[in-house]
Amino acid sequence: MNLFESFQIRDITFRNRVAVSPMCEYSCQDGFANDWHLVHLGARAVGGAGTVLTEAIAVVPEGRISPADLGIWSDAHIDKLIPIVRFLREQGAIAGTQLAHAGFKASTGVPWREHGKPVPVDQGGWRPVYSSTTRPFTPDAIQPEALTPEGIARVAQAFAEGARRSLDAGFELVEVHGAHGYLVHQFLSPLVNTRTDQYGGSFENRTRIVREIIEAVRKVWPERLPLWLRISASDWTEGGWTIEDSIALARQVKPLGVDLIDTSSGGIVPTAKIPLGPGYQTAFAERIRREAGILTGAVGLITSPEQAQHIVATGQADVVLLARELLRDPYWPLRAAHILKQPIVWPKQYERARW
């Protein structure tokens, strides 16, 4: 495999294996996309990325990380997303949404303003927030309420409604966010999930919510379109979720219609010791790909063209997702293709600046 060769998932052809990882922009009001999102996401499509994913887009208002997050809990949100999707597709990129619910990490502030602390209700925050159980993320975080089975069913339906609205907006890819300590991860991890009902205890029970969300989404998301799942492959904490759990989960969800596991890690407890370094999560993607027989995406401190090419050429992952590197350089794919001597189509408006 080469980084800049096209590939196909279901009926969708991706022009290359570089994807824009979802990154919160904290720039919305009431969940509505705006000019910032058009320019931010559009620049990465112009820059040559094959896939452009939105930031985590909340399926219910209380599922936002912050009051400034993108939302898709209402049909009213669709119209603001349509021109963004249209522009991404005009530039040759596949447009995707990352459907999400923040769980006990919800109702926190914008990092550069409230530094991620809980937001009071009179300043735009909300109560309650929900989780698998009543354990808060940190001692000073909001005390969550445990979702009832009926509440879990409503969450699954909200993900399905988010997928339906994504389809109406023109997106050709949806990703379910099951990582980074957000709601789905709060059910998966035994560090947080201490339930004793059908959603707690055993691996089968703790993963039930994922299967129910995937099944609900696939009922409205066409068979011809890809569905990805982002997970935290390890909690990096003794007694937590492990890579072996991730492999087993991938085997469960593949027959339900998941096409690719977007492989991240951590986020469920603030005390985790994560060995950060170039490609520190790539080995997880490789094991899931090999042992579960499913496509994977590698993410995390992937910065150089040579590193990204090595990941796909050696079969460690099928896609590389870049985040901060694409904030620093929206045109990284154009530069990377030149360095790697691989073909890439430039926007005709920029051809006069080609190498």
C-alpha cells in the first residue's frame, strides 16, 4: 500500500489514505456550524486530505463536551452543514461526521477561556450529565447520573438520528466516537463501569451499548456507505480496558457493519501514564488489523511523510489520521506527496505554485 493510492470501502472511493482526525474547535453557538468550520475543514480538503472528519458532533445537546461544540441533535443543524459538505466534496475529499456523546465529560468550558472546568448553568452549562454509573471523571467534576436502560435506548436512537441527519447533509462517512473517556468508553471500561445490570460486569454486557448503537445507526445509514468506530485501544491503567478487549470488540462489531476501527487510546482516567512518542498508538492499530481482520486507522503523533508512508506500506494500518500536524500545515498532503514522489492532484487554482 502507498499513502497516496486510492482505495475503496463499500461504494466509496477515497483518493488517498490521509484523513483529518476530528478536532474540537469550540466555535459554535447552539451547535450550529458556521464560517469557521467551512474554512477550517475546507482548507484541509484543498490541502489534499482524502478524508475530512468533523469534530465530535453531539447527538443530543447534553452530549456536547462544551457549550461551543458542534451539534446534530436537530434537523435545524442540517442546513449549515450542507455547504461545508458540498465544498469538501468539490475538492475531492470524502466528508465525514464523528457522532458523539461526552457523558461525564460534558458541560465543561472552552480550553482557552474556562480551561476545561465545569460550566455553571447560568453561564451556559447544564445539569445533569450522564454516564454508565455515578462516578465523576475527577473529584471536582460534575457528579453524573447513571443512564437507565431506557436512557441508553434513547442514546442509541439519538446516534441513529444523527446518522440520518448526516446523510441528509450529504456526508458519505460516519464515525461513532467510542474513545477518550466519553460516554461509550464509560460503558466499555471496567475502571468506570461498575453496573450490575445487562450493561455492566462482563465484557459482553459492557460492550452491549456499542452493538446497540451500531445496529441503530446501520438501520438508517445505507449499506453502500462506510461506518467507522473510534476506540481507545487501551486505558493505560491496570484493571482497565486492554488491547485484547479492543480486538474482541472489533470482532463483534465487524459483522454488524463497522468497516474500520479508528485506533486511539486513553482518556478514561486522568491518572493514566501514557508513553507519548511518535506513532505510540500504531501498534494497537496493527494488532487489531491483523487479529480481528478489519481495516484500521492509526492516529497519534504522526508527523512526517516518511512515518505515515511506513505505517501503511508495512500494513500497520490502512489509513493515517493527522490532527495537530494538519493544524500546523493544512497542505501537508501536498507536501508529503512531493517528498514521497507519489502522485497527487493539486487544486487548479494552486497549480502555478506546484513544485
